[in-house]
Amino acid sequence: MTDSTRQRILDTAEQLFADQGFHATTLRQITREAQVNLAAVNYHHGSKDALILAVFQRRLDELNSERLARLQSVLDASDPPDLEKVLGAFIYPALLLSTQSAGDGGRFMRLLMRAWAENATQLHGTIARQYSHVMRAFADAVSRALGTSPDNLRQQLDFLIGALTYTMAETTDGQVEETARALVRFGCAGLRDSALAQPRQTSLKENIA
């Protein structure tokens, strides 16, 4: 399969899944719209579930690569890292993706909303496992910025992801900078408040004394 054929299949599948949903869209529809035969889809993806995952991976690989690159720059700049900059590295690329030109961002946002609306728990689990290293990297960076354990951050980061997902759906191209700053402030306030509410970790020297 040529790269152009693969791209055509992914573009068509993304459009149909976003418009009709995962259950209503068939491989036959995708092959007809993409003007390829079923063997071409099966050759590269093997199943409809694998094709759905590939559609998400195409966008999420790019998004999370950008996030990690930005995070590394923040970590290289100071130790402990600046919390606002850590959250900015997570939030800003996502808002950029949601407002991408040529309609790709809007189409992918509809796809994300479909995944939530159809309660695609298996897909959610697969994506969470595949990109767990990204969340670990940001949890570690946030914990260093706050001086707390990353084990205490899971719920707070889930709240932030939920707010970000909703915000992505509502943000337009001209609002990215302002919205990113507002969401960073919101996230930092919540994380700092939660960190203050946690029992302070005493050092070994304090315990001995």
C-alpha cells in the first residue's frame, strides 16, 4: 500500500467516524469513499478496531511528541520546573490541534466527542495505555514543581484533562493564546490548592529528630 493510499483511508475513516460514529460506519463505506478495495484496508490495519485506533494515533502521536518536546525545554530551563510552563507545554499544543487549518482540527474534535458520547471504553483504555508515558512525564514534572508526590496527582490531572477536552471543543483559532493562558491559571490554582491540602512529607532527618 502506498503512503498516499494509507493517508486517503485514514482521512476518509476519520471523516466518516466523526460524522456517523464508530458503530454506524462500516469498512465497506470507508473503502467506497476512499476508492480502495477492502484488501487494502485489511492489509494495513487488519480490522475496523485497528483502523479506529490508527486514526487516533495519527493525531495523538504528533500532539504528544510536541508536548514532550516543549516539556523537555521547560525541564532544561530550571529545576524545579515552573508549574505554569509545565502546564503550558501540555495545554497549548492541544488547543492548537483543535483549531488547525483545513478543517483537520475540527474534524478530530468531533471524533473525540464521538468517543466520549459512544462510551468507547476499550478505545479509551488502549489510548490511555499507549500514551501513559506522556502522562507520567507530566505528572513527574508537576510533582517536582509542587514538591509533592506524583501519586497524589492522578485525580487532579484527570480534572485538568476533562477541562482541556471541553475547552478544545469550544476554542476558535483567534482564541488559542488567551484561552491557553486562562486554562493554565485555572489548572495551576487547583494543583497548588490540592498540594497545600496534602499532608506534608517529612524528611528522614525530621523523623529522627
